[in-house]
Amino acid sequence: MFFTFLAIAGTGLQAYQQIQAGKAKQRMYENEATISALRTRGKVVDAKEKGVKVLRDLNRNVATLFTYKSIGGADPTSGSALTHALYSYRLGAEDFNIQAIQADLDDKLGLIEYRNLQAAGKAAAKAGLNQAIMTLVTGTAKIGMSGGFDDLFSGSGNQVFTRTGGDFGSGGIYGTEPPSRIGTGKNVYG
């Protein structure tokens, strides 16, 4: 009897440990998701800063172009100076838009990674619970098959767990009546 309870307790502790391992893995995935979100925010900020730098450099280059043209006595708002300025603005705008697209892409990929890690955490917790249930079931079955529960149910007079006869007329789990009489209001346990 002592060893039966010891086996039951061991199986229960093992199941509890599997649940806790699943929860720990879930927390690990949630922490990775948080780190991923922070890393993503950093990438988005970097991409936006690069876009701002592109615009700052563009303004500096165009200002320098206009300054040199005006020093030489040329009209900086017409002719080749204007063509160079417009070309610089076009390139700068393209670079800025590329950085904006990169920031948006980083943000969306980070969100996908965050959600995937959250889902992996939930799956890990569920897997731990499923493993615990299977441990309890198989542990209980092993204990029962090895005769660990025989002391608990033998001699107790409980007809549900012990069958004493082979047919319905000799007792057994149904008493003296066949199962077809169950639910008819008659005493089937005699």
C-alpha cells in the first residue's frame, strides 16, 4: 500500500514538473518575443534616422550647389544648377522613400516574429499540460497493471470494480437482472 501511494505521488510530481516546464518554456518564448519587439523598434528607428540623414544631406548638397552657382554669378534657380538640384532632390526622395519602406517592412516583420513567438509559448504550455496528462494516465495504468490498486479495492464489497460471476444470473456487476432492465424502475441490484 505504501509503495502504491509512493508511485502515485511520484507520477503526480512528474506531471507537475512537466506542467512547470511547459510554463517555463512559455515564459522563455514570451521574453524572446519582448526582446524581438524591442529589437524591431530599434531597427525601425534606425531606418527612420537614415531617412532623416538622407534629407539632411540632400539639403546640404543643394545648398552648396546653389551657393557655388551664386558665387560664380550664375542664377542658381535656372539652367544646369536647377537641373542638378532637381536631380539631387529626386535621388534624395528615392533614398528617403526606400528608408521609409525599410522601416515599415522591419515593423511588420517584427510583429510577425512577435506573434509567432507568442504562439510558440502558448503551444509549449499546452504541450507541457498534455505531457502531464499522459504521464498521469500511463503512470496510473502501470500502477494498476502491476497490481498496485488491488489492496485498495479488494474486500471492500464494491461490485463495480470486482466481477464475481460470468453471467447475469450469478451476480456480477449487474446484480441478478440483465442490463436491459436498467432504467425501468425495478431494482436491478436485487
